[in-house]
Amino acid sequence: MPYKETAPEEFKKWEDSNPIGRLGKPAEIGHAVKFFFEDGSEFVNGVILPVDSGCVAGNF
């Protein structure tokens, strides 16, 4: 059973703490991964790409 259904209050806290007010979708992660397989990313290397809607921005 999904966490959203087994612990709805805790799940809502996670959503509310996210800068865009929801949790990420698997496809949103997939889009970032797909970028690295495209020709346009050939010059990109050694980068950490947080796909988290800004959750860790400024927390380094």
C-alpha cells in the first residue's frame, strides 16, 4: 500500500515542505536522466544535478 494511503498526515507534511507544494513524479526524474543521453549534453561533465524542485538550494 502506498505511503500516501498508510500515513496521509506525514505524506502531506512532505508535500507541504516542498517548494512547489508537491512531491516529484517519476517522469520528472526521467526527463533529467534523458538529458544526459541527448546530443546537447555532450559537453556537460562532472555536474551534480539536483532534481528536487529546489529543496536543497542554498543548503550546501
